[in-house]
Amino acid sequence: MLEALTGTGLAASAGLNAYIPLITMGVLARYTDTIDPPTGWSWLSNGWTLAILALLLAIEVVADKVPVVDHVNDVVQTVVRPTAGGLAFGAGSSSETVTVSDPGSFFGSHQWVPIAAGVVIALVVHGVKASTRPVVNATTAGFGAPVASTAEDIGSVVMSVLAILLPVLVLLGLVLMVVAGVWLVRRRRRRRAFAASGAPRLSD
């Protein structure tokens, strides 16, 4: 069960930022004993891999904080984030961590299952993120984009670390993400309803 929580947390993290969970796993595997990926995933801790991921992360961090550019970035990331989620779930759920000593026994021979699950989880989280960002931009005249993006990056880092060190707390993180997403969607619907009725808009 902990393997599934580890993979789920990493995939959800990838839905917010494709590169943070991969870098987190790679750095921890390279410099600590908290996670030990199997041979097939050892490339994550390679120096060149980490350098490329760091460069892509830097581009993502900047692009996601600029209004309008963040929307274009979300369109591009519709492919990247689910792919990263599949990789993160696959690598994380099959790795030995401080809480998981026998990861291979959970999924058995069905190695495609964690990758497929990671793709779906990351795609759902990405969809919520991409649909709520216009609400933030519209309600703050674009000034909320860097704040929301920074919060998402921090959430991605926290979720990635928890997934590896304390996977039980991943459930709490997922609940908080769902609550935040529902609140933003409802707020968007209220604003649309006010605009359609022609009534003067009240501050939320």
C-alpha cells in the first residue's frame, strides 16, 4: 500500500510541476540513502539527467509565473506532465525507500500498471491546475499568477518529499489539493453567473 501512496504522491506532484518529483528522486538517490531506485530507473540520479531536468525546471518556473505565457505553458505541459507522472509513479513505486523495503511485491509482474496510473493521476491534477489558473489571473488582473505558481511549486516539492519519506501523509496533501481546486472552480462559476445576470460584481 505504501508503494501506491509513494507513486500517487509523486504523480500528483508531477501534475503541478513535471520536473520537481523527478529531480527530487534523482537528488535523493544520488546523495542520500532515502530512496534506492531499481536498475531500470537508475538514470534518474545521473548527473547529466539532473542537469537537463534542472534546466527544464528553470524554464518552467519562469514561464508559469507570467500571465498569458502560463496558459501557453499549460497547453504544452498537457503532454509533459502526464508523461512525467507516469515516470514518477513507475520509479517511485518500484524503489526502496525509508518506509518501503520490498516494492516489487505490490505490483508484481504488471509493471505497466504504475506508469498508466501515474499518467492518469498527473493528467487529472494538471487539468485542475490549468482550469483554475484563468480564475486566478482574471480575479487578480494577472498579479496572482506568480503567487499561485509559487504555491504550486512549493506544493509539488512538499508532496514529492512526503511521498518518499512519509507516504501516509500523501492522502492529506491530496485532500488539500482537491479542496483548493473545488474552491477555485466554484469561484469561477460564481463570477460567470454574476457576469451573465448583469448584476454588479461583489468582492469575494
